[in-house]
Amino acid sequence: MNFIPEITFGTRIRKSPFFDSTIKWGCKGFTTYNKMYMPTYYSSFVDDYWSLVNDVTLWDVAGERQVEIKGEDYFKCFFAKIREEYCNWFSKKTK
């Protein structure tokens, strides 16, 4: 059996502000994340992977939420995370 499941668009899952553009530019697959539709591929999973590796791709990730850090230690926490991310990125670039 060659069954291909489909996602139907309803009102229980929210659409991002960029949803219409993802349809316009040929998105072929979606998943749900944080109760919102997120695109999974445009051409094929393999083609999209190589576009991401070799070119520039733009994806709708509106399902990922913003986080607000509050309290006395927010500044130290925020910059510790930025420093960690930069060090990880820099160590990969210099290997």
C-alpha cells in the first residue's frame, strides 16, 4: 500500500503571519508545533537540506516562542547563553 498522509488546515491549529507566503512559494508539507503550522519541506527533504547547506534558505519558524527572562540575574543569564553560543560557533569555525 502506498499511503501518503495529509494535514488538513482547520481552526484548532493557528496559522502564522507568514502562512500564506509559505503556500505561495510552494510549501509541500507541514507539521504542527506549539499549536501552529510549520513548513517541513518545499522541493524534497534532500533538496531542501542541500539548499540549507550550500545556499540561503528562509523558513517560517513562528511556532517557536519568544522567551522573556526576568529577575535580578537576567542580565548574567542572558549574556552567559550568548557567550556559550558564540564559543560553540567559533570553535566549529576554527577546527
